[in-house]
Amino acid sequence: MKFVDNAVALTNKDWEASSSQVHYAESLIHSSTIIESKKEELLRELSTCNSDQIELMIDYLKDNQPDPIESGENYNQGDINKKLNQHV
């Protein structure tokens, strides 16, 4: 039974979100353009997310970041090219 318990523990560890994933998601939540109530909900969910779930959350949050050009923040040539490609 010891080997089975160890195998289960190792499998569960593979599914746990890393601290860097959690910190990255948290920073994306704070900078996102989503409404405050949704931000609070996502922050509460962070502690229970596994690795796959947090990757989905990160993808969602990346899609909801402010546009650097339209917001007037610092931007570079890569940002300009991305913006132009979206309109083509």
C-alpha cells in the first residue's frame, strides 16, 4: 500500500499549480480589464486551481489585458505589429 500511496502523492503533485504560475496569474488578474467582482472571484479560486486550470485562467487573463497602444502606456514595435495584424 505504501507504493500506491506514494504514486498517488506524486501524481497529485504533478497537478498542483506552481508558485510561479499562481504569482503570474495573480499579477494578470490585477492588471486585467475584467470587472472587479470577477477579479475577486478569480483571486479566491487561485488557491484551489490545479496546473491545468490555472493555465486556462492565465490564457483567459492574457486575452483581457489592456491594449498598450489604446491605453497610452508604453509600447514597442512588436505591440504595433500585433495591433496591425489584428486589423488585417
